[in-house]
Amino acid sequence: MPTKKKNLFEQFANWATIATGSSYAFLIAIGIIIVWGITGPIFKYSDTWQLIINTGTTVVTFLMVFLIQKSQNKDSKAIHLKLNELLASHQGASNRMVDIEDITEEELDQLHKFYVRLAVLAQQEDDITCTHSIDAAEENHTAKLDILKTRPHYNAHKLKVRSKKSN
């Protein structure tokens, strides 16, 4: 895929994210704090001396919040696209999961309930890989149950379970 030319802010944000996340940036920050601390006695720990570090750290923190958010948004989008590609390309995966990051919290809770149900059905299976979706799990479970119901030992087992529950 050909890369499109990035705008000035995106270029700066990428550079700043890489630069500020480096060991050198950390060492520079430590150096600034050491220099500030050493200059304390020179400036007699004045209000101005304290204001310099407080203002500097506040401004840097304020700007870093936006750079970090920009970086996280880009990374998150890239990860979601990669996961969508994996879901779309895998024969057994549910396409319902593609692009779900934009659904509401309530819809996410509903999907969570479906996957809890899938986990319960998967625990009843002999083979952990035999179901890939809720629909497939329910179909497999129902088909197995229908076969089991035709066997004589199923009804005898069912009676034992009922009698244990009633005691």
C-alpha cells in the first residue's frame, strides 16, 4: 500500500513521540531536574526558582497529553485494522466482530454475554476447536444433545441428576 504524505502535525507528532520516549529524553529530564536542584541555593530557593520548574513541567505535561493521545489513537486504529483483517480472513471467525470498536457500551455488554454463553457451551464440548461462533456452538450442542437423548443411558443419567437435586 503506497504511503500518503503525512501532514506537518503528524510528522511532528511521530518525531516527538519517538524522541520523548527515548532513553535520551529521560536522561535530559533527569539532567534538568538536577540542574534545577543545584541552582536552588544560588537563587535562595525563591518563589521564582520554584515557579520555573512548576511552569515548565506543567507546560510539558499539557503538551505531552495530546501527543500521547495522538500516538495511542493511531496505534489503536492500526491494531483494530489488523484484528479486522485476521477476523475477515479466518474461515471460522465470526464477521460480527469486525469493526466493533464503534458500537455502544450496551452493545459490547450484549456481545460479552454471547461469549460467556459460548464459553459455557465450549466447556461441554470434547474438542476445544470444534466451535468458532455462538451459532456453531449452539448447533453443535443441540445436535449432540439430540443424539444423546436417543440413547438409553441419557434418560437414566437425567433421572439420577434430578433425584440428587431434589434431595
